[in-house]
Amino acid sequence: MVMPMTSNGLRALEIPDSLNYVGVFLYMGCNLNCSYCINDPDQASRRGDLFPNHGSYLSPEEFAAGLNRIPPRSDLPITLQGGEPSLYHGSKGLGTLLGLLHHKVDLLVNMVSKPDKLVESIAPHKDRLTRDAPYPSVRVSYHPDEMKRIWGEDAPNELVRRCQRLADAGLSVRPEKRDSDVGIYLVDYPGHPEAEAEMARAAKGKVPFEKKEFLGVYDGRLYGSYLYPFSTDLYSRIGYEGSISCECRTTELLIDPFGFVWRCHYFLYQAMSSNRMIEPYRRLREMDFRFSEHRAALCGALEQAPSGHILDPDFTVDQVFAFQPCDSYGHCIGCDTKIKNNRHQSLYDLNIPHTSVIIRNLQLPDFLMRRAEAGHPDGEGKIHD
Ligand code: SF4
Ligand code: SF4
């Protein structure tokens, strides 16, 4: 099928029904430094140093030109995330982008910056963030240690008050999840066991509040349920030496602040924290973003190259969705291999586990295979079919 041209002269993208998520990492910097931040594959409290502001990310207009190639679908919002996406483009970019996008949008923010700017950004475009969905579109994360460092012991109440301010932007802020455009989410990190009760008290009757599974290693134990054994802790906890290969494909579009599209979170975070895409990005701009044509010249020597660029006139989703070999198995980020619902709530309703990536031909050594099949007491599950 030949897709129509968009108003920017780029061809609309053909989107397979299996596309489950569009995540745009608008801005990788953050005003917090959470020890468990999943942007840092080692979760080693060094997030603040990992993602400097390059100052040359795609502009809101360029992002909109790329993202508006994706035909809007009521059940597939574009999720703006980071880092902290409200800081994008000097904290002015989010509003501009919301005004240009044709899609419904989900927003993942921490609301640590004064809420006035966010209210100002959202208010003229609030219809982008309101939709009939079973969960809030603006998901505000609660980070007890970092937020208490800034706001003191009143941090839970302060965050609730900031969420309530979003009503001034025209969003619905109600206690029930189904009725509210705004919700508070806490990573169920074992290091702050009192946080859930504190936030539950503060949010009661005001804003929906939920826990999110902690993904990672704490005190030698792996937390989270993963479809593929040792996918996240092969090196960090098991201490394996060597590499394990497989074939892997994604069901998501993950787009970095430069507009590159990646096959998984690990590849994206590694590229952003190593700064290795700054020079290819600078050169690609001079080539009118024709990534497919110049891929070899730009990324020939890179082991983990992007799958495409959202402004490349020849970009297709097929380029991202094909199975490709990978030698980095075991470094996978939990959000790619954890068992979860897809956008149709497949796990809850049909008992069909969904993962963001699909892995096959996994070359796991026999001793690890046996250990996985036995189900390891430290939290690693059995191999699933
Ligand atoms: S607020 Fe989110 S992105 Fe920022 S450091 Fe904490 S977990 Fe990471
Ligand atoms: S196997 Fe893991 S590291 Fe390799 S592409 Fe898949 S998710 Fe990424």
C-alpha cells in the first residue's frame, strides 16, 4: 500500500496492528537522581552524570513532522517521557509540541519543577491529554528519597498539591483512576518500605495512586517477573563472563531526543549515555536525515546502531520490527523483557503475557538453562514457552 504524504512532505508510515507503544524520549536530562533509575542500566545512582544536555536535540517542529507520520489511532497514544520531558527545549518545547501533534498523548513527569510552566504548556492543548482510557494519561512519578531531599517530610502532600494544580490546565483530577487524567505512581522499591503508606494517606480522596513493580536487583535479589531468564541480571547479579547471542525484535517504537529509532531500551540508553550518536546526528542533519541511504557511512563501525530515523523519508516500521541478531543478551532493560499487559490488557483478561521484545534462538549455556528451569530462589523465574 502506498501511504499518503503528510503536510511536511514526508510519507505517512504504515503501522502494523502489533505496534503496542510509541515512546518518545524527549529529554534525557532529569532534575532528580533516583538510585533505582532504569535509564542507568547499572542502577548505580549516577544517572545525573550519564545524560548531559546536548542542547541540539530535534526541535518541537521537527519532532512533530516525524511523529505526525504515524497515523493517529485512538488506542495508541504517543508517550512523551525521558528523563524529564517537561524540561525539553528550555521547558518551552512541550507546549509547542503538544500544539503541533495530531495524536492523543500520554505524559510521564515528576512535577519537581514549579507546576505553573506545565499548566501553561498543557492548558491550550488539554484535549491532547484527555481520552477515554482505563488509566490516567498524565502519570506523575513519586520518588520519596529524592523528593524528601527537596521538599522535606511533606513531600507526599506537596506532590499531591502539584498534581491538583493540573486541574487549572483543564485536566480532570479525581480520586478514581477511570475518571482522572492525572495519577501518581510509586516504584515499589524495597529500599523505601514506608513510602506506599505515606503516599496512600496523602493521595486519598484526591488523586489516584498506584505502585509500579520495581525492576532490578536489590540486596542480591532480582525483582520483577521476566519472560526470558537472566535477561536483565546475567552480568549485574549472576556475574557471567562472556556474551550470549539471540535474535530479538521489538513491538514498540522507541525514539530518542535526536529522532533515532531504537530496537530496545538498552540500545537507546547506551547510545545516549555514551554520546556516541552526537557526531552521526550532526552529519545526518546535513544529509537531510536520509539515514537509510547513509547508514553505512554514519554507523558502519557501531555495534549497536539505530534502526532508523523518524525524519528519514525512506523510514519504515518494518526496519525496526524485523528479527535481528543481538550479542548483548543479559544487559536487557527490565521494561523490555518483563511480563506485562499489552494495550489490550492481554495478561489480565486472557492470561497471555506480553513483553516489549520477542526473543528467539537464545544461546543460553546448559548450566544456566538448568538453573532457569529449576527456578532460581533469588527471584529468576522459569523459562516460558
Ligand atoms: S525522576 Fe525518573 S527519570 Fe528522573 S532520576 Fe528519577 S526515575 Fe530517573
Ligand atoms: S536481546 Fe536484550 S539487549 Fe539485545 S536487542 Fe533484545 S532487548 Fe536489546
